[in-house]
Amino acid sequence: MFNPSFLPYFTDIWIIGDSLIKWAEDRAIFRNNYNLGVHDKRVIWSGYRGMHLDEILPKLQHNILFYPVPAMIIIHVGGNDLVNVKQAKLMKSISKVLKYIAAIFPSSYVVWSDILPRKQWRGIKDTPANLVKMHNKRKRINRAGRQTALQLPLGRSVINYDIDTTTDGLFRSDGTHLSPIGNDIFLTTLQEAVASFLANQNLVVFNALA
């Protein structure tokens, strides 16, 4: 059983990210599961449509003004940067953001949430070659995000949301956002990851497929 006295500042759980987080919040409301099954803390959803990595810190500063120090900060962003930002620059930016968050919240878990696959990426032609290119780049960026997170004192990582582009019904017609079923899978993984990290302080990676 998780002991909340483990870290005295454990209060809220912040989930900050792009439109996938906003859609997940809407789905959580629909399922009457807004707090992801967490009973002694409050989940603060901060999802923004079209969000890019360089917008994380301003959103984080906004939360600081209104909420106490969080128990956990889950970062789910980067998908909207994959097409237009070079790989090396994106890796460097992710490292900078995660390290900055860890520095200003030394008692909070900082969780890197893997960028999900997409059937279509805005800004490039929808060809098999481009999809393979984006798939490989996404994998490399996720690997870099995990490595940076796990180097932090309280860094954690969520991988393998069991979302893929070959299973029918997981995406909306735009090929970018998740369908209700896809969002259910996404939410279930988030809920299980949060519960697992809070229950076991030695767990650093949550793998939905493990």
C-alpha cells in the first residue's frame, strides 16, 4: 500500500500535453473516471490542442499559480513537433524540459509518456515511405525521452500504450486522434501507470504490454 508520507509534498497529479490529453480528459469525464481511480489525490488535466514542446513550460508555470506542488507530473507532448523539428533538436529540447521540471519540482515524479503512433501526420504526404520514416523517428525520440527521464532522481516512463496503426477502430477518421476505444485503452494505461508508480516507488518504467 502506498504511504503518502513517503514524500511530504505529494498532493495532485498533473497530466500536461497536447490534444490527445484533452480528448482523454473528455473521455474520462464521459466514463465518470475523471480522477483515474486515485482516491487521495486530485488529477489536474492540462491538455491543449496543437500543443508543441516549447509550450510546456508556460503551461507548467500556469499550473504553479493555481495548484500546490504535485505528486507527479506526466508529460505527453512531442507528436506535433515530429514533422517539422529535426531529431537532434527535438531530443535536446525534451532533455532540457524534463531536467528543468525535475529541478523546480525535486519532490515530484516526472513521467515521460511515450508519443503515440499515428496513421496520418499533418504536414507530410500520406505515403507508406513517410509513415515508416515518422514511425522510426518517433521511436528514436521516445527512446531519448525515456533515457532522459530515467536519469532524473524521480524520473519515470510510460511505454507501450497498446495503440498501433494496424488494429481497426483505434483512431478517428483524421488518423491522428484516438477513437473512443483508443481513448479507453490510453486511459486504462495511464490509470494503471499512475497506480503502479504510487504503489511501488522502485518501479521506474511502466509497460502496458509487460
